[in-house]
Amino acid sequence: MGYTIDIDTGGTFTDGFVAGHGLARAVKTPTTPHDLTECFLNCIRAGAKAVDLPLEGFLEQADIIRFASTVGTNALIERTGAKIGLIVSAGGQAIAPVMVDGGHGIVEADMIVEIDDTVAPEAVLERAQVLIDAGAQCLVVALAGSETDPSRERAVRTVIKREYPRDFLGSIPVFLSSDITVRDGYDERINSAVVSAYSHSRLARLLYRAEQELRRLHYRGPFLIGHNDGAVARVAKTRAISTYNSGPAAGLVGARAVAALYGEADVISADMGGTSFDIGLVSDGRLNVALRPTIEGYQTNVPMNEVEALGAGGGSIAGVRDGRLFVGPRSAGAIPGPACFSLGGREPTVTDANLVLGRIDPDNFLGGARKLDAEKARTAIGSVLAEPLGISIEAAAKAVIDHIDSQVGAAIGALKARASGDQPLLTVYGGAGPLHACQVAARAGLKKIVITPFSAVFSAFSSSLMDIGHNYSSAVQMAIGDPDLDDVLGRAIGRMHDASLRDMRGEGFESEGLCWRLDAILRQVDGLETRASVEVGDPLSDTALVTLRRAIAEQAPGAAHVSAIGLFAAAAVSHFSFVETGDALDQDPSKARTGERGVVCDDAGTRQIVPVFDLERLQTGHVMAGPAILESDKTTVWVAPGWEAGADRFSNLVMTRR
């Protein structure tokens, strides 16, 4: 087996995870917002260096590259996507995601036209021409009722493409809502189609350019894109909306794998990066799925792994408003970054606060790759926070950390209440996450934390566990007691099965060896939705339908009808697997100790001398009691007072409340 390369581009850093030939290496490079291809390639170069190979030789030995990017998410956040022309049914303009006063929305109010149900070619072409003449860079067609009958949307596209065929320079992309989703909810289908189309062109340029660069450097393996359903697929079979939040969504896959090492079925994932703190839940071994997720303020109906993003990252900016401290959601990002980065930032951030408290070594941040300026951090916190609040700089820094820990702890506590058990495992990751793990867990009422050696690049690490997969769905809208339901479900599954075989052949797989899952989206009597899922050997068999029916009865006994049926097809590819280390050594970690540091542990701002350990020199069986600091070139772990940390047989750091 050759190397697997997994890359996740975040707002501040681009993370990489390389595994193969008995090695596993994590790498981290700065994100280059002006050109994400640059940081993507820089991360691959760092991976090659980590395994001591020249770049082209490294790529020649690579079996697979998986990539998760924030470019689609960023286009939505920054409102820098394509100018969309939207064609809707009569009355549809009232529910479209319209831009208000030049901001907030995605579609300009004068870039929406309505057509009637006849879809007369002359009327279609006339209205499309209005949008094109007004500068539309792509057209989105979203007609009422197309979740069950997409023929009218397809007819509109045919009319437009007949006038603007693909081989003309003036050809314009046309997106259909029925290609994106067949779920009910007209406004949500409009939103889903618009969100996908809005970031499509930017994402396509990035991914095709990245793939071209890889081929130029002699990489011949598959280039796969991370999806927010926990699978990967080639560029040609990736829709932009499927990449939204795909990095954080991958973290749930990794969290489930970590929990399985300890026989745990419930785990909460907590990912703290530079911009946000993303949290998610795996309950009873199942990834939580949002059936109608909200994307940058717009409710959609494309199911995806459920991850809640809190504006509480290492770069979150703190300030004082009306005499009270606030932190986030605004972030300093990669540029200018925290004040201590010396890149022009003057506002205090969470990273600045951790530096002032002594939890971060200014000379050893990211293994010394970036020197931090503690005085600039103190100046920012002093002038912006301490002086207005009338407290010391240390007390102000501690207040910033307490504010973040309290906010995130409350959100994680809410997830804990939804778990099938009463004490889920907490997996904390991201470059900044381990600095906050203990306090966040304590506030959420959790007692056990696991931090992997790859926690600083956990989304990239999680990507290494993902297989190729494709999701399909069909609208149903039938009562569960309807005698024709089984026939309708069977025909829908058959159509989706045919489509999946075509796509999987395009990925290089035949039907043998594929894994299948059937999903039924159900509406309860009270209007709430739920999902019943079963893994099956043959989705076309009578046994598969019986198994799904049983799952519907067990998982949603109050369901009134089936609104949609889904099929997920997956094929295994090369990925990382955990390896146990040898027997535990003695518990004394003194050989890993590198020194000590004064750290603020209380609200008064007084410093306490705390031992410092090299995280990578800890061996199986080593145990230390907090307060203590564990450092590596990727992250820093704060073992708070009242907590104990130990290295286990999987090379993970396990922290427990005493």
C-alpha cells in the first residue's frame, strides 16, 4: 500500500495527514486566502518533507488524495459567489433568498423572473434573456412541484441550452432545483439550488486547477473531494452544496472511530480552529444528520452531517460593549490574525489571551515555526479590555477564556442531553481545542476526554477514514399504511440503484463489494421529521425492504408518512487504521518533562509554576496530574487542576476528571 494524503483547508491553517509505509504524519501550513491552490500544494510539499521524499516521488507513491475545502463556504460568507439569475414559478419570488439593500442575500431582487406552469418556450427564452442581459453568470431554475415531476424544469433548461449551446462562448450554466434535491418544501428547494449554484464556479475552478497541478506533478491516483455526508467522490460527481462544512462534518467520522476504540457508542466532537468552534454528536454509533440544515442563514433541505459552528475560535476577537465583555463571532482570521502574530492585528483574540495566561509558549508556537509577540498581546488586551473593565491584564485574559469555555460548554451540554447514554466521550481537536478541553468538559458535565496524536489536523485525519460514497433520493409522500407503499419504494430504490451503479463504475468499482444503506425520511403526526436507516446487502431484495419497514416501526413509531426514500452506495478505498503500541511502561513521565512555566490558573490573575511536558515523548502508561502543559509542534494541551492525563495503548491522550 502506498501513501494516503488527506488535506483540509481551514480559515487560518491548511491541515494535512499522511499515512502509509508504517508511518503517519500530521502537517500544517498557513492558508492562502488569495489562492487556495497554493496552500493545498504547500501542504502536500510539507507532507513530502515529513516522510523525507521529493515532491514528485511522494506523489508517485501516493494511492489516493482526499481534499476538503472551505472555498464554497467562504463564497457564501463573503458574498463573493456568482451573479445568479433565478427562474421560479408564479409567486416564487416572495420566498427566494433576495439580497436586501445590497447585502445579506444571495440573489439581487431584479435578477428573479417568474414563469407559469405552461413553460412556453417563447416566454422561457424571453425571461432568460432578460437575466442574461442583466449580467447573470448562471441560471437557476426552481419550479413548484418539481420534487415529484422534474419534467418542466428540464424543459426550461432544454429551451435555454438550445439557444446557448455548450460549445458557444456565451453558453451559460443552468442549474435545476430537482437535480439538487427532491425533498418537499419549495422555499427550501430554491435555497438549496441557489446556495449550490452560488459557489459552483469558484469551487470548480479551484478543484480542477488543483487536479491539473497534481497531474503535472505526476500524480496518477484518484483525486477525491470531501462531502458533508461523510464520504468522498471525484470532482465530476461533486455538487458545491455537498462540500459545505465538509471538513467539520468529516470530524464526526473520526470521532466515531476514536470512540469505537474504547467501546463507546456516544461521542461528542469538539473542533476549535482559528475561526470557529465546531461541535457534533454521534449517538448510539450513528452520525447525527440535519435533515433541513441552515446554511449561512438559509434553510435548505439537503441532509448533511450535523455540525454546529460557534463563533469561538482562536482568532475570535474580544471587546467591551456597554461595560460588558464579549468574545466573537468576528474573527481576526489568517490576516491580520491575532495581535501576537505581528501581522497588523491590533484587537485582542482568544489566542492572545492564552498567550498572556502563559498557556502558550511564544517561542514554541507550532514548534517554533511562528514566534509570538507577548507584548503585543498584552498591549491589545490591556487597552481594549483591561482598562475599560478596570481589571488587570491577566484577569482580563482569564475572563476571555472563561467566556469562551462557558459558551462552548453550554452548547456541548445541550448535545450531551441528546445522546443515547448519560456520559458520552468527548473528543477534542483543532489546533486550539486541547487548550480548552478540560474547562469545556467540566462545564458540560463530561468526565472523559480523548485527544489523538493528530488532534491538530483532526478533520484531515478523519478524511483518511472516509470511503467513496454517493447519496441518492426520491420523493415519496405516502402514508405508512398505504398498501401501495412497498411497490412505490421498490421502484424508487430500483431507479436509484441503477444510478448508483453508473456512478460507481465511473469511480472504478463494479457492484461486487459495494456497501449499501437505505434511508427513509419520515414525517411524524406532529409535523416533525426523523430518519430511519438500515445497512443492507442487496437494496433490491425483499429482505432489504422488510428490514427498512422494521426500522421505520422501531425508530419512528409515531410517523405518519414517508416523505422521501434514500440510497447510499459506498466503496472502500485505502485509509488509515489505528495500531496498538506495546505494553504500558511505568507511570512516571519525568523523561518527557522539558521545564516549567508560570501560568495563570485563578480569576485573580496570579501565576502558578506548572510543569511542561513534550507531548510527543509521552509513552504508553505515562500519567500526570493537572495543572500541567503538554506541548508539540502542532498543538498545546492544558491539563487543568482537578484533571489527570495519561498516554494509552493507541498513543492517544486520555484525560479524566478526578
